[in-house]
Amino acid sequence: MNPIWFKRLGVFYIPTHFAGYFITLLAIAFLVPIYIAITRNGHSISDDLYQLFVYTTCTAFWWKWIAERTSN
């Protein structure tokens, strides 16, 4: 039996199980200190955006991959 962690609503995935909420909070908890460190140590806005893009897209890719595999 595979539990359904996320529910798909159009192009969005909404957590419906404890594990789905945990994965979502884990992704947010990973990105917040990275955003703080990048903006604190950045030299320019464009430099910050390049670094933010890399971390955000990688984290969003893995979050979406998990959401697709555990949704109905």
C-alpha cells in the first residue's frame, strides 16, 4: 500500500499526508538559510539571483519529483 502524500490540483501539488508536509517543510528549511547567506555575502543583485536560481531550481526539482511519485 502506497500512501498518497500529495494531491495534484492543476499544475500544483498540495500536501495531504504528514510525509508530504514534512518534505515541504524540509525543502523550505533548507532554502531559508541559503537565501540568508547568499543575500548577506552577495556582491550584486545579479550575482545573488544567479546563486538563488541554482539552489531554488534544484530543490524545487526534487520536491516536485517526490510530489509526482507520491500523488494520485
